[in-house]
Amino acid sequence: MQNFSCNLTIDNLFYNRKNIGKNLLEIMKLKGHTRISFSKLTDINRQTLNNLFKGEINDKTTFKTCINKIIETENITLADIINYNENKEIQSVVDYKFDPEAKEMLDILDHILHLCDLYYC
């Protein structure tokens, strides 16, 4: 398991958990996962995962466990999570503009996945 040594402590990460959660959500999307598939892949309960993305996990041990599972499963580093918004390569992918027709189709698919997420899990 990755430990939280270096200049960062679990307390610093924990106190910045809202930003860490946002970064994790974006990383999940970038890697092509849905919340359901990411939950199954990382073996993190969906509700806990949702709370992690919102920065609403109030227990440091749970927070640390989730971070470690994601780091191990996705083969990323803690620095990748912390510095996500500073990574220009990732930002260029996020800034990509879709053809309007393709965007409409992707939005419909996103809504369908969201409905499946609500009704089947």
C-alpha cells in the first residue's frame, strides 16, 4: 500500500478532501469508468465512493483506505491525484470539443447510464 509520507500527511489530504474527491471523479471519468464499474473495480461501496467524490467522508481511516484502493487498482500515484488539475496532458483531453451531433448522442448515453445506475444498483 502507498503510504502518505513525503511532505503530505493524511491530515493535509483529509482536510482537502473536497478537492481530492473532485480530482478522483475526473480521473475516473478520464479512464472511462462509470461509478458502478469504478465501485466494482476498486471494491469500494458505491455510497462510500459517492461520498469520497463529494469530499464528505468524515472518517480518516475510511478515507485512507479508499485512496489506497484507488491507487493500487488504477496504478496511479498519490501525486497524480493531488496534481491532477496541473497536468496539462489530462486537461487537453478534458478541453476537447465534440461535434454537436456526437455530443448529443453522448449526452443521451450518459443519461441512460445514470438511469441504469439508479435502478439497477
